[in-house]
Amino acid sequence: MSTTVLPDRVAATPAVSATPALRGLFWLAIRQNRLLLWVLGALLALVVADLAWIHLSMRHIVDNLQQAGCESSSSWSDKNCWNLVSPLHYPTFWYTDILQPAVTAVPLLIGVFIGAPLLAQEHERGTIRLIRAQSVSPIRWLAVRLAVPGLAVLAVSGVLATLMTWVWWTDIVHGSGAFDPPFQFFTYPVLGLAPIAWSLFALALGVLVGQLIRRTLPAMVLTGALVAAIHGLVLWARPSLYPAVDRVAALRTTEPTNSWLLDRGIVLADGSRVSTSACGFSFSTDCDDATASWLRYHPADHLVPVQLVETGLLLTLTLLLLLAAFRRIRA
């Protein structure tokens, strides 16, 4: 009598890997932001290519000037030297008149087209209600939902700020034939930490506005208006963010190169100060008794401390805006 021995049954159900819910949410957030990531990547590549062209063109022109002995501006009256230096106009114009205004507008565009629709669309479509039915907490969902665009904005603004500052410092400040003081309207917002701080602030502001308005188009319009208004307010307050230099000098003394002149005037014989504009519109001869000039200005080396104070304020506001958004999603 033969007996058949049945083999032990092996469990057919494969072991389920313990995949964290955060990983699944992060994958979903990346898929939801695929178009955004592609657009930001394409725009960044375009700007990087432009900056590379500007740098290489200006380096080539400066090398030609040095070889011809025309690096000094006093020699540019010579026709041959002028023919060599005149091509500097094209890369300089592209940097100061095209790229600088475009990069200055980046934070506003981020707030309007990335921050404002982020939660406003979820409310408008009604998909925000599904969050309560999921096993993932609303706070974790919002953290992951903000992580992908936030990291993308941080990376793009960081690369833009680094390259714009590098080209400005290398080819404009220490270049030939270009003049671009750091505190100008379109120059300051593209240098140092300013693009990063303003981009993150505009993103957080747009997110909270979209969460409050719950309509995409109105949220976009309001975000753009608020970013522009706050930018104007900071521009007005910027001279007071760091102590300016107050200096008395000889008559007709001018401010240092690349500095930001806030006010100037003359010192009378009795020690009182009169603004130059007041003297220009006065019919009296009081200003003829001037003994010295006085100037109040921010020199070029104040750029870093002014930006550090401004960045600290913007990042503080960014954290407060995000905190408000997280408190509302939890409520």
C-alpha cells in the first residue's frame, strides 16, 4: 500500500511591504505637479543658457580689449578701441533690461500661478472633502502637497539668484563698460538672497489666499495685488532696514560709486543743514553761506546686511503664513 505524501502548502500571498503612507503621498504630489516641474525646468534652462551666453560674450570682448590695450575707458575715444568695446552693449542690455525685470517678476508669478491655485483648486473642485475620508491626516497631506512645489521653487530661485549674482559681480561690477549699482529697482531683487526669500514668501501668501478665497481666479488676482503691494511697502521701508551713512564732506562732494543716495544737502555757517532741493527752489541767498556738504547714503557694501534683514522679515512672514494654513486645514 503506497501512501502519497502531500507537500507542505506554501503561502501564496506575497509579503506586503510596509510602504509608508508619506511615500505614496509624495509620489502622488509629484504626479500632480509634473507640468509645473517641467515648466520650471524649461524656464530655468532657458535663463541659464542666456546667462552663460552673456558671461562668455563679455569675457570674449574683454579679452579682445586687453589684447588691443583698450581696457581703459580713456582709450575708448580711439576708433579701433570703440569698435571693440561697442559690442558690450548687447549682452549688457540683455542682462539689465531683459533678464533683470523678468527675474524680478518671478516671485509674483510664483504666487499667482503656483501658490494661489494650489488649494483654491482643491476647494473649487470639492476634492478637499476627500481628505477627511483618508487614513492620512490633513496636516500630513498638506505638508506633502506643499513640499513638491516648495522644493521646486526653492531650487529654481536659488539657482537663479546664484547665477544672476555671479554674472553681475563678475561681468558688470568687475567688467568693462557696464554700470549697474546694486540698489537699483531691477538690480536689487535679483541679487543675493532676495529672489529666494521673495519667492518663498509669495508662494506661502498665495497658498493661504487660495485657502481663504476658495476660488482660483479671484485668489490669483488678489495674490498678485498683495505681492505687488507688499513689494512696494518693503521698497519704501528698505532704506531704514539698516543704518545709513551720514557724512559731512567738502562742498560738491559726490556719493561713492554704486552707492544708494538717500538725501544730500549743504551745511550752513551756523551748522544747520539744508537739503539741496530746498536751495534749488529758494529765491533767498541763505544757501550761499554753505561751508560743507552732507550726504546720507547706503554704500555698496550695505547690500548684504540690508538683504539679511529683509530676508529675515520675509522668512518670518512666510512661516506665519504657513502656520495659518496648517491651522486652518486642521480645523
